[in-house]
Amino acid sequence: MSKTVFRNIQVPASSGMRFEDKDLRTILIHVAQPELNMQGNAAAFEAWAIILRSQQNINVELSFDIPTGCQIDSEIMAKDDSRKQHFLRFLFRAWKFSEVMDWFSISTGHCEDVVLKFKEFFLKTEIINNVPECEAEISKSDKKKEHIIENVFVRVRDSKNLIRSREKIDLPDNLFNQLPNGLFEGKSCQKKAKMFPTGFFDLWGVDSKDELWLFELKTEGNKCAGIVSELFFYANYAKCVFMDKRYNEVYRDFRGYDALARAAERGISKINACFLASEYHPEIENYFEAIEKIMNAKNSGIHYRFLTYDHSGVSKLAPTILQQESTM
């Protein structure tokens, strides 16, 4: 990844994201392609806004281009257009980020207007999330090594001892992985009604207090700043769908969805959103406490924290998982 220095911070260069000094106290982040995947530098505005805030204590303003064919008109369905699905998810993220970060704003004019229009449609629209149709498979490919690490945490109880926290935490007894988080307009998950692209919670669980735990996992060597944008979206999606009781009331016991739906029915009391990696982007790793403080400044029902894990120790357990899979 090519980099450039902006206010003594290594920011991505030529990624489709532009950084400008608007005035002495405000930085403008412009996203040229908001329809791109949120974990890449070109669209991960939350990550870079928080990094800048944690180190410079400045305000951040967001502007963005509206992709051709992605205007918000009389409906918000994206139908089969994956670009619009990503753009609608971008608008959801911008709306939610501006709600909880009082130092963050959306540029007045067409940017603010389209976010407000999306918010208006979203709040009055009936939505439904998709549910898993089967258990998650384990990929044997090195390119999918993250799936193997996930399954170590899911299937080997003692593996949770390899998770490190700067504070005492009580993790859920049972963890699950690869829970889909697509969103659809209406009462059924029809392709033509799709609003958001389907991603997946890497790891999740519900504890004895009906607190939902979400984990965004990265394997060794994956130090992208976009982990912040991913977890922020997943946590706010979970709040909107499960904590605010707009969830799909299908009690299907794949990937633990049955347990989640029943917790949502009783009332999820809190969302613990956890970053989980063996190493982090250098502009994040040196500022854990400052970033946590920023993300937890407003009592939104979501609490963010950085966790690490012993990658070597977890990797040693991977052959056991693969052996289990081959005998099933």
C-alpha cells in the first residue's frame, strides 16, 4: 500500500480517499468511491477519522461522490446492483457515525441531504435480516486461514485462554462463527429486495447476562486499518437488528442463530464489540486507549475494546480442527 504523510500521520495515498485541511481545527475526508468495500482504504472513513482524532484531537468532516445510478429516490432497495448495496451500507455507516461522534459531521449540501434521505427511508421501512441455512464449513485453503482460526476459537474451549485483554473480561461460554448480516426490505430475504451486501460476523456469542459479543478477527500479517470500519458497522447493524428488535424471528439452530434470536426476544442488554488480532496497523497499535475512549465516549449500548491473541498458540491447534472436519 502506498502511503503519504498528512499531519505527521501515515495515511493511504491514491486510494480514492483524499485528506484536506479545511481549517485549523477541521480535516475534510473525501471518499471518491463510497461503493467500494468498507474494509479497504478507499472507503474506510471511520477508521481514518478516528485515527486522526486520536492523534490530533481535531474535527473531521466527510464528503463523498454519489456513484452513477445510486441516487436515493422513491425506494432504497438496491435490487441486484452490488454497487448500490455497498453505497447504501456506506450511507448507513455515515448516519450512525455522525450520531455517536460529536466531532464528526457530513458536508452540507448533497452529501448531508442523501444521508438524511436514506435515514428517513430506513426508519420507516420494514427490514429483515437473513439467517444461516447451514453450518459454516472450514476451508482447507491457506487463503482462508482466517476460517481455521475462527473454528479453533469455536471448537476448542481452552483456546479462549489464548485471548489477551488489558482488563478482566468474561467471554461467553460458547462462540459461533460466520453469521450472515445481509439486510432486506420487506418480510422476506428475496434477492430483489436486498439493501446491504451480505457480510459475516467472524465470531460472536451471547453471555449469561444476554450481552452480545462480536469479534472482528484478523490473522497474522493482516494489519489493515479497515478493521475499525468493519467492526463499527457490524456493531451498529447488530444494535439496529437485534438490540432494537427488528430481527428475523426464525429460530434456526445453524451457527447459533437460535440462541441469538432468543436473546433478542428477551432483550439484549449490551453489545461488546471486540477487535481481535495478533497485531494491528501501526497507527492503531500505539493508540489503543485513545481510540477506545473515542469510540466509547457516547453511551450507545455498544462497548468497543481491543483484544489480542497468541497466533502461534492458536495455529498449533489448527491441525486438530482440520482432522475433526475430515472425519465428519
